[in-house]
Amino acid sequence: MTAFSQLLTESAGPMFCIYTVTVLLTVYVLTLYEFYYDVTCGRQYVRKIRDTHEKYGPIVRINPEEVHIQDAEYYDEIYTGATRKRDNLTLSDIAMEYAFGRSDHRMNAPDFDPSFKIAGEIGAKLGHFIKQFPWILALMKVLPDKAHTIAYPEMATHSHRSDPKYENQTIIFHEILNSDLPARKKTPARLWQYGQVTVIAGRLTTAAALSDITFYLLSQPMQLRKLKDKLTLADPSHLPTLTALEQLPYLTAVIKERLRTSSGISTRLQRIAHETSQPTQKQYILRPGIPFSMTGLLIHHSPTYFKDPTQFSPERWIENPGLDRYFVPFSRGTRQCVGTNLAYAESYLALATVFRVYGSGEVKVEGDRGWLELHNTSFEDIEIVGDGVTPLYREESKGVRVVVRG
């Protein structure tokens, strides 16, 4: 591309024509570059971004309109709080019933109804393709529900609700419509996005983290024994309250360590600063209006910030509380994940409920109802191999499978 640009600049003709052609070709090639790694190579652009930083430093242009920064010290400058003039949105923690005033009762299904998980995986795989060809999304929006149901049966849920139980239930949309948010943030297009993000944040990412924690605890008896000891000490006879569980440093460390390794989402998050240019490392002055992005997954997996980043080590959070400054699974600022507290609450209660009364083949204590055993599951089943907004795993992986013994 450099050689071709030089050739163009050495050619005869008006300079503005030469540079216009060069810029257009550069934009086209760089767009194809991202398309190649994300679509052709299976959502691998996040790894290419990592490799580019290793070669060129902490700030690189990753497409014609976006700068990516790999410097955790700069995170709060981009994902700023309410003290800066940035678009902000703060909502309460909600789950499916609060988001849409209904429950799909998947826990009561014989196979736990994996349709939502399948739908999420389909969406993750289509995401990067649609990003390159956004007109596809516009086309999908105008298609009738029946067409979506035929094309993707797994993505079809209950289109109509007649249960009177839900008629007068307060849901997220009541809170938004009655809030003092500007009108542009109350449009139908924004409302469905709020609901979608809330449900996905409260389900897919948390479920993946809990599955992976189960794998690590059953694979590392020392950590499991320590966790069970802490849970028993908190309350030998009953499941502690959420408030009590939140006061257990080791349980918190276990949750944070898995949020670090899984990162919740694997894609980069863009922000635009409208009011000021932002100096970076005192080497660059970036004009207002340019999109910045950072990727939490790359920070969490970087040896610059976390020693032995591929190791599952809850102890690191207790030994070094300063690591919190590099911990960004839910992003930060006024646009951070709306389900942060919900995700933590689900994790505290789920882990305590299971591991207070179940051990493993190597870790059994008096009063346990039984023990858990991994079934045909290895690290390859939970290893992140691509970016589909949420982490992608191997196609052949069946996830974490556990046999309950007793």
C-alpha cells in the first residue's frame, strides 16, 4: 500500500486528485483488512489488534476512522464519569422480568431450554459480518416476525403475551419513559436496545463466567477447599445472605478472577470525545470527534498488568488490591454495563448455593450433599478463540459438563 501510494504521488496531475485516490484506496484496503480477520478468519481481529500493539506501541489506528489504545492507565480518560460532558445513561440492575415483564421459565424446562444461548451464539457470529454490511440489519428490521422465525427458529421467542399477570407489572420501559432523559433517548429504537443489552448482560456473560469458574474450581482442589472453608465459616448451617456473601474476600476474588479471564465481552468499546482533544502519552494530540477504543480482554490478558495472565489465581486480588485499577469487565464511566450489580449478585448466590454443599472427588467435607465431577471437559472447552462481542469458543466444544455424584 505504501509503495502504491508513493507511485500515485509521483504521477502527474492535480495533487488533490492524487491524494483523494490514495485516501480512498487506503480506506478500502483497511476496511477489507478488518473484514478479512473478523469474517474470513473467524473473528480474529482482536488478536490482530493485540499483535499490532506489540509491534507499534500503545496507540494505533486500526481502521480509517478509529484509534485503539492499549494503555490501562488511560482507561478512565476514555470511559469517563459524569464529571465530563459525555452522553450518560444510568439504569437500575434488571433481569428478564424487569426488562420485559415476563419470564421464559427456562429453569423449569426439561433441558433448561438452550434456545436463548443458541440465539446468542448466532448473533455473535453474525455481528462482525453485519458491521461490515450494515444494510443487512436494516433489511432484517423490515422483515415480518414470521420471516425471522422461519429463518432462525432458535431466535424466535414468545411474540405475543396474553397472561394478565404481566399487564400491570412495572418494567424497565416505565422507568425510562418516566425519567428526565431527553426525548431522543426514549425512542422505540433506543428502548429495544436497552432491553436487549440488559437481558444479554444478565444472562450470557454471567452464565459463561459461572461455567468457567466451575471448571477451574473442580480442576484446582486447593482453591475449591479454600472457598468451601470460607463459606462454611460464614454460616455453617444456612446459605448466607447476599450482603454477607459480599463481605467474603475470597469468594469475591474467585468471581473477579473469572471475570478477568472471561472479560464479559471481548470486543472493543468505542467512545467519541466531542469537547476536547485528548493527549496520549504526551506524544499525540488527537482531534475532537475521533473515535477511541480500548479492549478489556486485551488488558486483562496482558502480562504488563497481570502476572501469569493465563493462570486462574484468585489469590492475586487479595495479595495486590491495586490490580483493581486494571479490572474493567463491565467497562467504566456513565456508560458502563447496566447489569454490573445484577451480575455480581447472581455470581455470589449461585456459587455459594452450589459449592457450600457440593465438593469434588478431591475435596469433600462433612455435610456435603455430594460432589461434582467434570465429564469430558478440558481447558480447550473454555478457551477463548475469537471475538463475537462476547467471547467465542471452539465450534466443537460442548461447554463445561459436570456429573453430580452423591
